[in-house]
Amino acid sequence: MAQCTNCKRNLSCGCQKRTTSDGKSACSSCINTYEMQKKQAVLKPNVTTVKATPQVWGANRYNKLNK
């Protein structure tokens, strides 16, 4: 008996085997969830943090903070 490489279920016949959009094989019961996970991974933005600089007011506001 063959197994699905994605969810490890036993496949009873070859008609349950499907090919994903990236060329991997999956069964007919898990191909939709596999494709949705791939789309969400692509659409998920990369989050970067930006170090906030303190606001300086007063006579020395135009001086460089890092001397």
C-alpha cells in the first residue's frame, strides 16, 4: 500500500494521489490544506523591527545623538 508523503495516510488506490502546484505529491484529502498553507506562507509579510530614536527638544535638538 502506498502512503501520502504529506499526511502519511494509506492510499487504497492510485486515484487518490494528486500533484501539488510545486510538484510534490499529496493525497486528495490533504491537497487543499497543503495548498492553503503554501499560499499563507507566501502572503505572510516579513516583519522587521525599527529602533525608535528619542525625540529631542530644546537648544541641542540639532546636535547628533551619536558623537
